[in-house]
Amino acid sequence: MDRPRIDEILPRADGSRYALVMIAAKRARQINNYYHSLGEGTLGIEELTPPLVSTRSTNLLTIALEEIADGKLEYEKAE
């Protein structure tokens, strides 16, 4: 994976690599759940959000990182 570069998106997670990984992993799971619900022909009880960016990638983590790079996801630091 060469795009997006980690050093470009790290500031979106307050400079924390751990936070970046957690945000991307959670979003990749949400995208996975969305695709599975489409395959089953049902949408679950919770609101499932499709990918927020147009991409050629089929890798869920790459899609999540591209969403972060495009500013489609907001990160709020827990106090």
C-alpha cells in the first residue's frame, strides 16, 4: 500500500499511530458489515454506511485509510 501515506494521515489522529490503527480497523469492520448485509439481502438494525470514497481498491483497510485521508471520518479524543 503506497497511498495514502501514513505520515500524511497521522495528523488526523492527533499524531497517534495507535489511534490511527484503531480508527481504520473499526471503519474497515463497518465496511465489511455493510458488504455482508448486501450479500444477505438485508440491512441490519443498525445504520450501515457504505464506503465514503470512490476507489479501485478492494482491501477494506485501504478503503478506510483513504476515507481518513480524505477527511471523511472525524476523530474525537476521549478525555
